Amino acid sequence: QCITHCPTGALHERDDIAKVSAALADPDKIVIAQVAPSVRTSWAEGLAIDPAQATPQRMVAAIRKLGFDYVFDTDFAADVTIMEEGSELLHRLDEEGPMFTSCCPGWVRFLKAKHPALVHKLSSTKSPQQIFGALAKSYYAELLDVDASRIFVVSYMPCVAKKEECTYPGMDAAGAGPDVDVVLTVRELIRQLKSRFVDVALLPEEEFDAPLGVATGAGHIFGVTGGVMEAALRSAYFLVTGENPDADAFREVRSAGADRGWREKSFQLPDRTLRIAVTSGLANADALCTAIERGEVDYDFVEVMACPGGCVGGGGQPIHEGEEWAAPRAGILHGIDQKSALRFSHENPSVKACYENYLEAPLSEKAEALLHSNHLKDWSMPWR
Ligand code: SF4
């Protein structure tokens, strides 16, 4: 809100549309779009289209119309994130204190600034945006049989912090420049579509490209508070027992933010109890971290998203003066998950193929090099 109300213009949102236009005009570049989960809930707000017609498939057609060679889904990378983070969680369960999720750069930056003693508790797994970029310029370059330097990755994100995340040390793991070249917010996507006079209401519905456009319901719910936790628990249960739980077995983590500012819950796995906490909004995160540091609470796994409600309420989303749209957007993502044929990250056929043909296994040497970061070394805070 501050960006639109600053009377002096001192707060100015960086517009990166021209960088994308230049890449799209370059015949040597293979320009790839990745679209974050929550973008599909809000991409048409303010465009001349009936909300019922503003489907994810029509969004794909609209982005393709802008000239991209491939339109892929960040939710594929969210499924990969779960494979890595779920495996990491099981390895770290005997450590003292919780493992924190690390897919939200706003939260990671906050933790490094306000609670540096807890930084070592962050999961080393990179965010879906960065996992996608690293795989696009390694695995997918190999599939296309092209030099990775020709691939240009554009992220459509609900987030302004993601514009910085892709520039941090270690976010060039594929060895072909930054793994993600440019990040555009949903507001920039809407401006792009308007400036190119794309009449979205007339577009047919189209599917994401394969294989990096194939995702499960677990990947889709990354865009809403509690979603990363729910997706991780679905696969952690499978990794421990060899069987799938009911896909809705962990849905109680969805309504986070109650009571003390976070929601806590215990789930029974065959050999142990898993204590989890979920919160969103940095004031709530601060209170939770303080309680952990004081030893007042103890958890095994904690999900934090910086924006209230998660990315559906993100800083790069369309702004509706005096209205809060995170809850209805969250409902859209849960609806997509409910209707998905596959609801477990470990069942994503494109993820399975990626491991079989390229990464070998979660936490393999190759996966560690491409998909993990060292929070104590990389992502150094410029002002510290
Ligand atoms: Fe970005 Fe907010 Fe989502 Fe964090 S919660 S990734 S800061 S939009």
C-alpha cells in the first residue's frame, strides 16, 4: 500500500518489464516463463474478463501470447521442494529445536536480521522459484540439448522480495548466470497484458508445457499459509510409512494465525509424534521466534510466510483499496488442490522422471549442489 501512497515517490516499485521485452525480442534466447501458485488466483483482477473465465489455463494462454517459448509452472518446482525438504526434515528430526521452512525470502531475510541465532534452523532447501531456475538451466537445457546460456528464465511472482532473492550469492548454481533472470510481479503481468492489448476474454484455454509444467495439488497450495506444511506432511508420511495418508489428513494446519499468533498441532507418525507450528505475518513470526528462543515452546517443523495469509496476500499482488483479498484467493488454491488428479508431490510423474534421469535421489550430491543453499554462508546480509 505504501508504494501507491508515498507522496514523494521515494518508495518506487522497480518495473522490469523492459528486460523481459528485450529477451523476447532476442532470437538467440529461449525465453521461459514460470508462474507461481498464487498468480493463478489473481492474474485477471482488473482485466476485462468474468472471474469465472479467468482460469489457470486461460492465464497460460495469455502469457504464451506475450511471446514466451515455454510456459512452465513453479508448482512443479514446489513438488521438488517437498521431495528435498521432506527428506531433509526426516534427517534433522533428532536435532534440538525446529526446522524452519525457507521458501519465503521475506521471512528468511527477517530471521537473519532479527533472530540470527536461529538461522541455522532454516531448511537448506531453496525456494521453488530458485529450484525451478536451477533445473531450467541444467536439466531442461540438457533435455533441449542447448547451451544453458541461451535460456532466459522469467518468474511471475506474487512477491517483490523475489526480485532480490534471485540476485543473492549461490543463486547461480547451474553455472549459466543467474538461475532466474528476471522476476515480474502480478501487477507487472497485468500491465504487460494491458500494454500489449491482449484480449484475455477471447483466448482459448491452454495447458502448461511439459515436463516442467506438471504439478500436483500439493504444489498448488504452496501459495497459501499452511500449504507448504500440509504438502510436506503428506509426503513425509509416505516417506516414513511407504503408504499415502488421506490427502486431507493434515488440513487442520490451514487455519493458521489464531491464539498466540500461530497455530500448533501434533500429528502421529508410526514411530513418533511430529509437533508443528504455522504462522504468517512478520509480527506473528517475531512472537513465535521469541517464544522459541526463550524455550517456551518446542516444535519439530515450523512454516512461516512473511505476508499475512501467505503469497495470496503477497506484496506483488493487485491492490484493492481498503479490501483484503487473500482469503478468497486461498479458497481458489484449495479448490484446485481438491480437484487435482494427483495430490502428493512424490507422485508427480515429471518430478519422478527428473530424479530418475537427472538428480538421482533427494539430497544426492547433484541435488545438494543445485537445490540447496548454505544460509550461514550464502545469502549474506549486505548491511551486517
Ligand atoms: Fe513473497 Fe510474501 Fe510469498 Fe513471502 S509470503 S514469498 S514475501 S509473497
